[in-house]
Amino acid sequence: MKSLLSVPPVPFPLLTMVFVAALAACAQGPPAIDGAGTITIAGATLIDGTGAPPVEDAVVIVRGDRIERAGSRQDVPVPEGGEVIDATGKFLIPGLVDLHNHYRDGLEQWSWALQLHAGVLTVRSLGSDHGQTPAMIAEAWAGNVAAPRIFTAGVGFSHPEGFPPGKLGPATEEEAREMVRDLAAQKVDLIKMWVDTFLDTRPKIEPGIRAAIVDEAAQHGIPVSAHVFFEDDVWQLVDAGVRSFVHGVRDGEVDDEFVAMAQENGLTFAPALGQAKTFWWVAENPELLDDEEFRAGIQPPLLERLLDAENRAAMLASETTAKRRVAFDYMAKFIRRMNEAGVVITLGSDSGAGNIAYGWGTHHELEALVEDAGLTPLKALAAAGAAAAAELTDDPDFGSVAEGMAADLVLLTADPLADIRNTRRIDRVMQAGLWLERGLPEFPQPAE
Ligand SMILES: [Zn+2]
């Protein structure tokens, strides 16, 4: 009572003035910010990357390398001063996040230029950093090389005689732990493990070794992501502590018990459906060979083989392709089921593997998530947006368009929600507040 009485009474006329002022503010919307030094993208339909419904006639204000405000024109008035881009009739999405890439020693800058061109602004390098690649990633972080934001697993683990060749293949649990400690000293963002027989051609990394890797990684606070094929391995890896998977179950259909386990443990899957189709996709769609962005992102020797019609026919006829189609059908069904059960699906294209062109591959995977796994285009964009970003770091400042986030934006000339393939209809790309000069790079000539 005492405290209430101690508050001086507000004079009636002042209350009225406050009320009137509040009404006026409602009618005019919030006050505009000072626009000096800003870039404002006004009038586009905003798809913010979180899976939230699109916002028509949106205004996104960029200051420096950050998004200062984003929302509908009613909530975010166009500021006075600064640069204003009229984006009426266009569509704005966050810079794409791709969780599954392999870069080749000496081809890093070429790969990254292709990805920047395609609006892929955050990537995860998944276990193939050999030769100069780690040094190039450091150069990219230092701002000396044009590149997306790069997270990396360094070099990944497999069985000593496993696939791919040249990976870390510890013979004992203690050796495995030592290798994890080395990776921790290199400050990798995660540990990668291949757990697969590669169509019964290679031995799988031993379960005891896997568990030692995951345990040692946990002691250093490093997450583990596993390439999987078989359902049994997912169970074992989850038991060991793995939550993040690339590809998916491809040896049969999972039951309700598996679905419940995936939900309870918060598993995530980045399927690389586009990569799985690669063994027949080009042969069945040879018009792709006329697609500039596809051609530019494939290494010339591989492109030569694809251009050879006899070789394409052999790809379609091969027994291995037949096996891969069966595995693909299982995986597509698996990802569809996980998505329907609310398990998080993320985008990982496996760019750099096989016929997956950098840049193009990310868009190809978006299409596959919709066409083959039944995600809505809105959800596919979240798989390449906030969902993927959340897997890279605890409190991401990229992967969605909102106040305070990095100004990584892709402006499209056609609606990706009407047709997911419209993500390739790029008008411009902004990285950290700067419009990029886009263009397809030439394949690098070998050093003298
Ligand atoms: Zn891969």
C-alpha cells in the first residue's frame, strides 16, 4: 500500500496526451531509423529460412555486415537516406547453408567461387581436407580468399582398408583417441566418420573404434557426424552418442521403434539425395550437359566422360547402378518418413563427390528434398537455412533473415515456393552486406 501511495498521481491531461501519442504511433507505424549508410531491399517477398510463412512486401535493412531490421513494410518502414533497392516482384532468401562438401587440394578457390555464384554462403567440409586445403580454409577465414563461411571436419575416419582411401584409419581405440586429440588441436568444428561397406566392397570401421572416437570427441566438446547406410549402424552410433547423420538408412524400411528413437534423440539427417541419383541422373537427363552452371562445376576429365554417350549408356546398364537405385528408393522413403515424423532434415549436397557440381549441387539437392522426399519448398529452404545453421553452431548468426543476423542474402527473380527450382533464378547475392560480383570461374590450369 505504502509504495502505491508514494507514486505521485499522474495529472489527467498528461495521461490523455500519452494515449493520443500512442494512437498516432499506431496509425503511422514505428518511427523510421536513420538510413545513412544502409542498404534497404524493399518490396520483395521474404522467405526467412526458418520455415515461417513468407512475408509479402517486406523491407530488409542492412547496415555494415548485419541485418538491422527485417519485416513487413508496416512494421519496418523504409528509412530516409541510404540506398534503397526496389525488389518488387522478387523473392528474398537467406544465403544457402550446405552441410556436405568435399574440396580438392588445389581446387578450393574454384569450388568456392562456384558456390558464391550460386548463393551458397555457408558450407561444411566433410572430411577431405588434404594438402593445402586446411591452409586455404584459414586464408578464407582471414578474408584473403573469396569463399563461403567454412566449417570443417578436417580429415575424417574410416576403416584402415575402408572407403574413401587416405582417411584416418586407426587400428586400436587408443590410436583413435590420439587422432581425435590431434584434430581437436587443429580446432576442427566436428569429426566425420564413414560407416559403410560401399556396396559390399570395403570393410566398415569397427564399432569399438567408433565408440572411442565419439567418446574422445565428446571430451573435447566436438560433435560427430556419421555417413551411414545400414540401420543397425545408426542404432549403434546413437548409443555411442552420435546425433548428426549424412545420407540415411538405405538397407530397408525402418519401423515405428526407429522413428520414436530418432525423435527422442533429436537426430538430424542430411541425405544427399541428389548425389545418390548422380549415377543415372545425367544419363537420364542429358540436357543437363548444356547447362552452363552444371558444366562449369564439374572437373573437366569427369565432364569428358559424361559427354560420352556410350559411357552414359554404360552408367544406366551397370549392375552397380541397379543396386544404387534400390538403395536410393529406401533412402528417399526413409527421409520422407523422418520428415513426416518431425525429425530434422538438413541440406547436404555432397558437392565435390562424383558428378555433383559445386553450387549447382546445392540447388539440385533442394529440388531432390522436395521431389523425392516430400518436403514442402518452404521446409526445404529451412533445411538449407536455420535447420542447417543450428547444426553448425549453438547460436548461429546466419541461415535466416532477421534482426542481428549476418547480411547474407539471395534475391531471386521467381518464386521458390511455387517451384523450388526457382532458387536458381538468382538476381543478386549479398555476402556480409556486400553485393557479390557473380560469375562462373574457369577451371584452374595446373601449376607450372
Ligand atoms: Zn560425402
